[in-house]
Amino acid sequence: MILDAFMKVVDKNSLLAGFAIIGAIMLVAQLISKYLTGGRVHASAIAIAMGLVLAWFGGLKTGGSKGMADIPLFAGVAVMGGAMLRDFAIIATAFGVDIRELKGAGIPGVISLLLGVVVSFVIGAAIAYAFGYTDAVSMTTIGAGAATYIVGPVTGAAIGASSDVMALSIAAGLIKSILVMVCTPFVAKWIQLNNPQTAIVFGGLMGTTSGVAGGLAATDPRLMPYGAMTATFYTGLGCLMCPSILFLATRAVMGG
């Protein structure tokens, strides 16, 4: 009786239930990040990994295509992950950026942003080609995912990629984010990552905001705002370049 009443409430307030579920996952991820990794792996990366695992189990259990969202209790998560709220969240992030701060980064910051997006895209597209994804849409989407796990699905949705390819792009971005978090403290001394200027360039080259923030926090917390600033611009620049200039360039090379 109580369970039936609970399910009715959840069914009528699915989006609210979705927020509660994501909040619970974030809480668990933050506890894991704090107590099991000592803050070296950012909570957002752990939460994304947990979400991918849950989606996999959801797909196995229901045989559907929306992961956990195919289970009525978690249907609100599909609304949260839909295009409208996703794009709103990205745009809201961009509104928090002050253009004067980017000017303060100077020419090195701008060059690092452009190089970071293009090099990550080319590497991701080349790996996609090596694994048999030879059409321009798939190569562009996976290449964009190698930039960040946000740019990948945004690009895929814009150019009509399949959900499988978009999932691969998210996985590529997630792996990059975790690698940046874990490896940054170990290479910081070798690459002279010890002042705000190098942190700005590092953020522009790596791009992944959570990876850069987590890596710099573990290296020197005072450098984190500088790297995170250019990494935030990186995401916006990637969302502009990947579905437009870089997609046209890929199609010109691969045809189709």
C-alpha cells in the first residue's frame, strides 16, 4: 500500500524524483572522492562513471534504450538528461565567464584553447577511424568527445549521430578527464606547472573542466581557478567549432 502510494507520487513528480536521484548519486560520489581518493579524482567524474554503470545495468534489466530511465522509478532522469536542460546547463556555465578574464590570459591562453580543441579532436577522430568508424558524423562526434564529454553529445545531437556513437564520445571524454585528474600531480614538476600563467595554458590545452580542476587541486589549489577558467572557455569553444568548422573539415576529407 505504502509502496503503491510512493510510486504514484514519483510518477506524478518524475522530474523532482530525478533531481533527488542525481543529488543522491552526487553525494555518494563526493564521499568517495573525499575519503577513498583523497580528492585526487573529482566527484563529477566519479558520478559520471556511476551513471554509466547504472545505465548499463538498466539496459540489461529492461532491454530498453534509455538505461535506468526505462524503469518507471527513474523516468525523471531522462527528462533531466534531455536536450533542453542539458543545453540550458551548458549555456548557464558560459554566462558565469567574464570575457575580461580571457583577455587577461593573453595570446598564450587563446592559442592554447585553439590548439587544445583541434589536437584533441584530431586524436579522437583518428582513434575512431582506427576502430572502424569511417563516416564523417561518427568521426566528428567521437573526436568532439575526446575534447570533453560535454562537447561530444552536443556535437552528435547537432549533426545527427546515433546514440551508440554519442555514448562512445562520452566515454572518451570521461577517460580523458580521469587521466588528467590522476596524471596532473605527477607531471606538474616536469612541465613547470607552478604558476598562474602555466595553469592558464594547461587549462586551455587539456580543456576538461573537472579534470583540470581536480588535477590542479591535487597539485596546488591556488592554481585551480586559473586552469578552470580557460577550461570553461574550452567547452564553449568546442561546442562552437566541432559541429561546424571541424565537422565540415572532416566531411571534406572523408566525404559523405
